[in-house]
Amino acid sequence: MAGNFSASSLLRRDLLDLVPYKVHDCPGVIKMDANENSHGFPQEVLAEILERARQLALNRYPDSSARQLRAKIAAHTGLSPENVMVGNGSDEIIFNVMLAFAAGAKAAVTVPTFSMYAIHGRIAGAEVIEVPRRERDFGVDVETALKACEDPKVKVVIICSPNNPTGNATPPEDVQKIADGTRALVLVDEAYVEFAPASCRHLLDHLPNVALLRTFSKAFGMAGLRVGYLLASRELIEELEKVRQPFNLNSFSQEAAAAVLDNAKTFWARVEQIVRDRELLLAEMSRLPGVEVFPSQANFLLFRTPLPAGAVYSGLLRRGVLVRNVESPYLPRFLRVTVGTEEENRIFLEKLGEVLRD
Ligand SMILES: *Cc1c(COP(=O)(O)O)cnc(C)c1O
């Protein structure tokens, strides 16, 4: 019998044609593809984390309710710990939201946007429906979003703001209109909010169906330690707790994120630098003939050139610079570049110029 074993015959039918998410590993290149913090992690904060880590009882399971970290996040955001849930990266929280609310039903995503919503939704068994953003400025159209939410099977609508990969933010007034007009959960992914002038934080004070997703992976330079968090009403978090794995966030990452918040000032200086460099890079890119760059409130820029995106991507890679090819039917010939250090930005500009001239 075992000779006839076929793993694929056991797999859920709806996952048969799913292609596992692949991350391109290109050692030795300038990494401007994943919107990480290009400035590295501050040495003095790392030293503090390592010192604090000495006190951790690594033989014990982590604090399942992440008390210290949730208290610090609550203080950082002006909420109570009951309004905070932490995750193994915000990715895990996206998955848990899908599992708890959208499995067997539908989730609406405003495309083009972060690809993980559709991936997690599908794995969790939710049908993911696409609500197209406006073609002209990639803004979320309130009417279109509300129309999609009229389907009672839509349990969650996700708005990434500032949006990855387009860089634009959705005005909090528009998020409010959408939340006012639906009974679905409106999940605002604020992964890049630290680089933006506005947040939807104030909406939490009076809209029970709004939740905000944040991360330590971008402005706080901690992508390798996988910490994200959700801000929401106590009721919503109580329901989500039902699907959260009890020890989802390890002790080291809890301590590291707490230390980062204790040293937030160090990170704000870097964020300001990145925002200044973003505007410089935007201006410089716009000067290259044929390059169209879009304004951004995040730490990356969306751009397109007259060439196919694949040609620009591989031309840059051959010259040692890794960017993200985000080409899709919604984004023909588009690429995304993370704002790097001054040096990295200079090299990227030089190499992009070369690729376009060749
Ligand atoms: C990078 C990113 C995240 C962060 O994911 P983590 O799992 O917290 O590292 C979340 N949402 C968007 C839109 C992102 O671009």
C-alpha cells in the first residue's frame, strides 16, 4: 500500500496548483528589493538587547501573552495592552485574521497591493476578491470598496496604507467612510506608517471594526527577528486569540522589540534620514530620460521605464543591484526600489542610467 503513497493525493484540492512562495537569494548584491531598513541595526541597541537577553530563561517557554512587549506597544500607541496582539511578523497576524474571520468566506483586497494577503487568504481557505484601485493614482475608491463589501460573505477588507508597492497612503477619512459603510473588519496595514505623515490610529477610538497592523521589520530595522502587532478593540482581539498559537513569539524577539521601543529615538533619526533620501532619490530618478517615478510615503519608490520590467530587473542585477520586479496586469513595466543608504542610492542611479542607455 505504502508503495502507492502520493502526497499530492492527500493535499487539499484547492491547494493543488499553489506554488510555494519563493524568495530570491542573491548573495553579494546591493539589496534594494525587500523594503528593509538599509541603515542596519544600531550597534548600541543591539548591545542592550544582548545584555537583556542574558536574563532570559531560555529553557522556559516564552511569555504566551507577551506582557512586557504589549505594555510597551500600548504606551507607544496610546492604547491599553488589551488592544494589542503580537505576532511572528505581521505576516502571522494576516494569516490569523484570515483564519479567524475569512476562512470559508471572503476577504477583499485593494489591488495592486502586498501579495501576502492573497497567499495567506488562500491557504486559510478564504476566497480573496480583488477590489481594483484607481488607475490614475492607485487610490482606493470608497464607492468601489463599499460595493464589494455589500456581499455579506466579505468578512475582511484590507487596505495597505501607505500601500506596498505603490507608495501612496489612503486618507484616514476614506478609511472611515469605508468602515462606516460596512460590517466587515477593515484591516489597515500600516507597515510603513513611520515614514508617512499620517496614520489611522485615531479611527480606533470610535470605529470598532477598524484594526491596524504594524511591524518592527521596516522603520525599526528588525525584519530578521519577526515581530508584528495588531491594534484593535478588545473584543476583536479576544476573538483573534482563539486562533493564535500560544507561543507564537519567542522570548528573544519579545525582549528585542521591547528594547527597540525603549530606544525609539535612535530609530526616528534614521527614519527622518530615509524620508529625506527618498525625496532626493525621487528627484534624481525623475531626471533619467524615460523614467516615471511615483510619489511615496514609505521607504520605497515605484517606477517604470520604457523597457520591459524583466529587462530592467536583470540589467540591474547583472550590475550588482537587486530591486523588485512588481510587473502585473495592474502594473505593466513597473518595478519597486527600496530607499538605500546614500551610497547605495548613488550606485542604483548610476546602474539604472546604464541599463536604460544599453
Ligand atoms: C513588509 C510588510 C509587512 C511586514 O511583514 P512582517 O511579517 O512584519 O515582516 C507587512 N505588510 C506589508 C504591506 C509589508 O510590505
